[in-house]
Amino acid sequence: MSQECRRVIKQDGIYIFSVITIPEGLSEADYQLGLQYGPPDVEVKDGYPTMLKKSGWKVVEHVDLTEAYIITIKKMLAQEEAHFYELAKLQGEDAVEARIARRVLRVKALEMGVVGREQYVAKPA
């Protein structure tokens, strides 16, 4: 994806995105938990800075959003639980239960430190 963005963004353009990542330096057991609890495709070979560099980008800012993301997910989870029946009428009980279960796992993974939320700002190299 970053190569395609590099292709279409002008030389003075900026590429800003946030991702859920597996932090560097985890034990093998914690890394496996990150894979298990993280979203699909959470594993990025060599990490985002290396991927960006290889595809023609220079990272100009990197922000750890993990703490703010935990707060946000907990608020969303609380609202979904508080309004479960209303949401279930609109979206189906199974869909709401599945989303709540994913959020519970996401909070657990974030609090354990086996995944994190990061934002990157990059410019063409």
C-alpha cells in the first residue's frame, strides 16, 4: 500500500496513517499473543519504518497513540454494552456480540502491551 501511495502522492505531499502494531522487543510468547489478539495483518515484516523507507518514504513523525486508543476503545465498549439491545435490533445480536468480543480482546492486548496503536507521518524521500 505504501508503494501505491508513493506513486500517487506528489513530491511535496504527506502520508499520514495510523496502525495497530506489535511492539518491537517482545518475547516470543508475547509476540504470539500480539498475533493472536491483534487484527488481521498486524504483523509487518521488519516494521513500518523499514517498510516506508523501502517504498520511498521518510518518516518525519511517529506518535504512540496506545493510551488514547485504550481510552477510546473502552468508551466505545461501554456504550455498546449499555445500548446492546438497541444495537442488536438494528444490526443483529450476533454482530453486536462479535464486535464487543473483539473490543474486549483488543483492550486486553493493548493493556498487556502485546499490541499498540501508532501514527506515522511521512514525506517522499
